[in-house]
Amino acid sequence: MNQSPDQNARPAPEGSSGKSGGRSRSGLMWFAALALVVLGVLFYVLLVRLNRIDKEVRQLNTQVQQTTLKADVASANASAALDRASTAQQSAQQAASQRDQAEKQKAQAQQQAQQTEAQLEQAKQQVQTAQQKAEQAQQKAAKYRKAREEELNRLQQALGQIASTRRTAMGLVMTLGSKSIRFAFDKSSLRPEDKEVLSRIAGILSTLKGYQIYVYGYTDDIGTKEYNLKLSERRAKSVYDYLVKNGLNPNIMTTKGFGEADPLVPGSSPKARAINRRVEIGLVDSTIKPVPSQGQ
């Protein structure tokens, strides 16, 4: 049996197709709503996670900044510590150099102290030696003075028997006045009896060693000072020449005239003038430098 196309393509009843289409749309709406809810939940979850991640990122940034700040502080502290270490190292080097210098100076000071001590010891020994020499010199001088004193005493005693003899600080002085040698007025020549006296004196003085002999001439007050000075020099020279002729060494003898100065007796009487016309002989130890004066 053949059916016509119109029969096969007959539309469905209105009621059944409308229900089926309504159910499809409703399902789609529910599905869409569910999808929206799911999407909303997912978005909310995503938003919450994003907020949490942002908060963590901010916290990390803060930590990073704090860490960076701490690192900068630590770097600054490290730099300051390095500077301090460098300064300390320089100070240590300076201190070591100063210590070496101080040790060197100490060694030098010790060496100088040792040298000074050695010099002091040497000086001490020199002082002791000098003291010993001084003591020996004093003892020798004491012996010498004692010997000279004894010799001067013997000389004074021997010469005192010939003419007036007195002690001085440097030796002896013999006064050959009118009682031993008598000079005539305005004369310088020696009489025979004067020569005899001088011969005795020369015999005693010829034994002396280490003495200088000074012959001084004097006059009275008659005449000018210039004339009397020359006359006194001639009288001293007369005695000098006779002593040399009798064996005394001329190199140890000196003459000097004092004129009318230093009279033994004041006054203008003939007796006083005769006494003042005289010659004096001074004996001085040659180790003492004499200063010739009137009357020695």
C-alpha cells in the first residue's frame, strides 16, 4: 500500500509538542542558572584566592622591604665595622711601631745607662786615684815642708850668727847693716872686713839647693830719690858680684835697689843714716814664685 506523502508527514498533535518544548526551555534555564551559580561560586572562590594572594604578596613585599632595610643596615654596620677594623689595624700598626720605637729607645737608654755607669765607675776610680795622688802629694809636701822648715831653722841659726836674720812667709831675710857691712856715705864699695863677712855667708849659701837669692840695696835720706835709687842698685850689685866670685850661681841670684825707701830706723841722725845704708839678702824657696818687695 502506497501512502501519500501527506500522510507520512502529518504534523503531531498540538498538545504534545508544546509540552516537550516547554520542558526543554525550562531545563536550559535551570542549567544556565546552575552554570551562573557555579560561575559565581568559582568567581567568588577565585576572588577570595586573589585577595589572599594579594595579601600574601603585600606581606612578602613588606618582608622584602624589611629584609632589604635590615640588609642595608647590616651593610652599613659591616662597612662601619670594616672602617673600625681598618682604623684599629692602623692603630695597631702605629702601636706596634711605637712599641718597636720604645723598645729601641729603651735599649739605647739601657746602653747609655751602662755607658754612664761605666763612665761613673771610671770617674770614681779616677777620683780615687786622684785622691791617692793628692794624699801622696800632701804627704810628700808635708815631708818637703818639714825638711825645708828644718833647713830654714839651720840656716837661720847659722846666718843669725853673722847678721840679723828673720823668717818670712817665703824664707829668710838677712839684714847686712852697720854691724855686719858698713857702707860709707855715698859709697858702694866693700871694705876688707865686709868681704870677710860675705865670704862666710857665701860658704853657707853655696850648700843650698832649690832656693832663689835676692840682693836688695838701700841708702839713707840724703840726696835725691833718683840718685839714691841708683846708689842702692850699685850697693846691691857689689854684694852680688862678690857672692858670685865666691862660688854662688848667678842664675839663682837677682838684684834690686830701693833707694831711701823702707828705712830700718826713722830719723836723720848720723847713727840712723848709717844703719839705713845697708844690703839685705832674701832666701826664697824656688818652688814658690816670689814677689819682690821692700825688705822682702
